[in-house]
Amino acid sequence: MLMKNAVANFNFAITVFAITLATAALVFAQRANAQQTPAPALPYSPSLNLDSMDKSVDPCVNFYKYSCGGWQKSNPIPPDQTSWSVYGKLYQDNLAFLRGILEQAAAQTAGRDTVTQEIGDFYGACMDESAVNRAGLAAIQPPLDAIAKLQSVPAIAPLAATLTLPFGRTLIFESGSNQDTDNSEQEIADLDQGGLGLPDRDYYTKDDAKSKEIREHYLLHVQRVFELLGDKPEVARKNADDIMRIETALAKASWTRTEQRNPYNLKNKMKVADLERLTPSFDWSAYYRDAAYPKFEIVNVESPKFYKQLDVELKTEPLDTWKTYLRFHVADSYSPFLSAPFVDENFEFYRKYLRGATELQPRWRRCVQCTDYNLGEALGQAYVQKVFSPELKASTLDMVDRIEDAMKERIGQLDWMSPETKQQALVKLAGIRNKIGYPDKWRDYSSVRIRPTDFAGNIERAGNFELHRQIKKIGQPVDHGEWDISAATVDAYYNPQMNDINFPAGVLQPPLYDPRLDDAPNYGNTGGTIGHELTHGFDDEGSQFDAKGNLKDWWTKADREKFDQRTKCVEDQYSSYVVVDDVHLNGKLTLGENVADLGGELLAFMAWKSKTAPLNLQPVDGLTPEQRFFIGFAQWDCANERPDDLRMRATTDPHSPADDRINGVVVNMPEFSKAFSCKPGQPMAKLPDQVCHVW
Ligand SMILES: [Zn+2]
């Protein structure tokens, strides 16, 4: 749950549940079970469910199993899902609910308002599978023709400027805008690394047997895409080798995900003239002109070595190889939205082989998701009207206020931090903007031409709209009302440059936030998530940004050293966890999330205690109030996970696997040991001198 600029920084677009626009294209060709008919309302399940527990397990031995064992047994992973969880299930329930809204909107009745026409026609075009199959490759023939006509390597830049990928992504690298790290009120041009077909640069560089096997499968996938484009098998195979060579070179020059957690690595502001010296073989002025960028002086290049290597590739690879590269990336990116053979190939590699799903999702579900990803703030209007009442907004805002009060108190209590740094931390806390439910002002998509019979075209135009929405920000003041995810998303995030927390209506529904139940499970669950997002402002990465969102050190040197010692405790703890086979969790990559999980739950516990202090709380169903708080916490995260998906996420996901996110937190909380009378030395109770605490 830490999110930066959505277009320029796909690697950062990371959330609780890790649904991001970057993976949206992959997700589209895939995702799971649930109702097969439109749902008239969201189904209800409570935020504390006794049936989800497995009371045969000792909570002091494995608290996650104790709280979620029943859920795991009764919720096997649907064949079209890569994993299954409380979050994932709620999201699927949401999709069934949104489907009803979209089917109604898609009926070509007279007098539809603009928003209804937009979402209805977008969904309708997606659902018209026979039209999509009839169109076949013709849907992407214009960009393929333009690539075929390329006359020279310098002409790549103006062409890449005009070929937008789905969701506003760009070819070869990621280009767009971002907040200036030195002046968070200002948007500037931004360039990030990109251009790879595998999910991360590590896939190209690692030498273990599994990584080699994945690369062999990727080569076969690339070959099949070229065959679908009409190439003979031997040509397609040679093309795949060419793709692998270019991508491997670019991958080696890319930051690792861990290196990207250091914001100073990513801050490299320069003049366009400097950029031209970094990649002289790329015609930047033609690129920016043809992509319709406004005039600007400064661009931040997040990964200079990537752009240096790009120059080497442009100088050494012949024009034909570059044409091959561009052709593949256009076809691969659009595959989920093309005819059945492309959809199937995309599913087979990205979803089935890499992540373990065994079936393609039904088309309606892919189409609802696709509408949400492309026109989220149109669809969101219909959604919040039905599921997010003013009372719900008021009660969740009250919870946010109480968790913030707890953080204020907690900062005051920290025994390791000096008064000077505490003062600054309080300023930062007071500066956090709370955005709850949905945006105050909805995005206007009326300039996107949406046709009821042209699905791939709609994807292209919506992607173009998103890219140019980002580009147009350059030179403009920052819009603090902007959201990076849609109102229907079951997720939340903190953005360090905005210094805001964002909780869409989708994540404030049962069983996560449950207005029918009392505070104990709700504070354990949603209270903990609110605390998690707040703590992100003070994790290894967020703590380097000040109250205004500027990259500015507000710590004394001594306090920073103590902070680093404390985060090292968390890093070492999680590094010791095994994810699958011999793959360990990357304690550095997951550090921010783990610090946020622990801090969040501590804050939620404090806030809950303070709110309920005047009450004489009694046990319910044989569980004490404290036990119910902690079970509520664990049950936000009940999940079943596939080994293949866990393996991929160990490389790409800053979040730890589900069981570690629960057990890894409670072992550090004496409040938990006390609630369940765990004895020192039991697995869920660290000895007092081993406990990690940051915030
Ligand atoms: Zn997070």
C-alpha cells in the first residue's frame, strides 16, 4: 500500500492486495469464480466469523491457522484465480454487483446520461466477443503497419511517441509526469525504466534452475505471439531470441525493486540537453513533440543507467530487430483485448504458467474489471451511490481520527526518539490528508470516444486519454484531490509525495468494515489497515519525505541510526521466513509493508482501548474483547495461495504472504501474548528482548 504516480512508476503502484494498473493487462485475461449472475447487492459476511476459525489449532502456536483455518478449508482457490482471500473474494463480489450496473447501462435505451453511455458502451463492446474475434488482428493493424514502415533507428522516437499501450503505458520505457521531489506542489516530466515482457528485471538475471526454466517458457511465449502475427516458426523463434537479448540488456541496467525503495536513487533531475547526452541515439525532441508534451525545462530520470544502456542497444541492434521488438510489445500488450488465440496465449503464459491459475475467467468478469480499470471514476459514481452512505463515511472518518490520535500519543511515548525528531514527526502526521470513499470531483471521460462495437479501439483511446492526462500535468500545480485507484477497488494506499491516505468505498465494506458488529473486530481489521497506511508515512521509504511530500531529511542523525537499527530487526525477522521451496522472503523488499503492518496494529489496539475505556466489555462467544480484536485482525487476511503465485510475488510484491502478515505482527505484540495467555518461548510469543518495535 504505497503508491506513487500511476503512469510513470508502475513498479511503485503497489497496494494491500497488489492490484495495480501495471498488472491490469495481465489480470484482464484472468480472474475468478463467484456468482454467475449479476448480484443485486453485495453479500454480507461478518468481520469476525467463528466458522472461519480452526479452534483445534493453538493460537500461541499458529495464530493465523487458528483464526483462518476454517476459512481456508471452505474457500479453495477457484480454478481461474491465482490466489483466493477475503480481499479477493470481496473484490469478486464487487464485480458481480458492478456487472448488474453495467448490463443495465449497456442496454441501448434512449436518454442515457453521458456516464451511463460511457460505461455501458465500453462494457458492451468488450462483451461482444464475436465482433472481437471477427476483427482479429485488424484491431492492431494500424500500429503494426506504422512499425513496418519504420525507415531508420532515429525514427523510432517519434513513432514510440504516438503508439500508446493499454492503460496509458508507453513503449520501451515508462514516460509521464510525477511530483517534483524537491517541490511537491509542482508536477514535472518523468522517465522510468520499463520495456520488459517478464514481470521484473530479476527474471532476466537470476541463475537458478527455476529462473532458467521461466526464461525458456518466455521464449516459447514470445515465439507463439509472433506465429499468431503470421511469422513462420523459424522466424518467430529467431525473433524471440532477439527480444530476449534486448530485454536482458535493459534488465541488467535496471534498478532492482529493493534499490527502487531508496528515493534518492530515483531522483536524477536534468535538463533535456542532459538527457540527450545520456541517450543521444534517441530523438528526444521529436519524442516530446510528437507525444504532445507541454514545453518543460526539467525531467526526472529515475534510472539513468537504463537510459545509458538504451543508447547502447539503439547503436548496436539493427533497425529490423527494433521493429521486431516494437511489434512484439504492441501485440503482447493488446493480446488480452484481441481475438481468442491471443487471449488464450496471454492467459497460458502470464496467468497459468507464471501464477498457477488453471482456467480463464468468464468474459463478463474480465469486462467488468476492464471497465473499472479504464473508466473507474465513471463506474465509481454508480457504485458509491449504492454502497457508500453518508453514515458509513462519517463512521469510518471517526475511526481515522481516532487512529491518528493514537499515533500522536504513540509518537509522544517513543523512548528512543529525541524531542526534535518527535516534533517533526508530529508535523508530518498533522499534514496527512485523509481521503475516504471517493473523490470530491469525478474525472471527466467525455473526450474519450467510446464506440459500442470497437473494443480494442476503446482500450487504445482510453489508454491515450490516461497518458495525456498525466502529460498535461507537467508544469501544473499538484491536484490534491486526485485518486490513483477507483472507488470500487478493494484496497487502500498511502502516497508519500502527496502525504495522503486513500480509502476507496470498496475497502470499507463487510467483512472488512462491518457496521453491524462492535468495535473489537472492526478496529482489529479496518483500524489496523488505517494504522498501516498512516505508518507508511514513517516506514523506511515514507520517512524520508516531509509533511509536504518533499524528499527532505527531518531526522537527527542519531535518531535515524536508531530507526535503522529498529527496522533491521524487522528485516531480519521476515528474511528468515521461507515462501516456497528454498525461496526466502526478501526482508528488504517487504520492509515498508512489514513495518506498516506492525505499526498499524499497535495503533489500532491503542485507539480501540481508548475508545472503549469507559465501557465494561464482556466476552462474546467465549472470546474476550482482546481476543476478538486480534481474530478480527487476522481475518482480514484469510487466504489460500498457490506456490507459483507465491514464487512470483517473492520477486515482485513488497507485501509478505498472508500468514506472515499476521503471525509476523502478533509475535511482536505483548498485548497479543497476554490476550491468549501465551508462554514465553511459544512460537507466537517472542522473548521480550527479541521483540521488534519501530513505531
Ligand atoms: Zn502497505
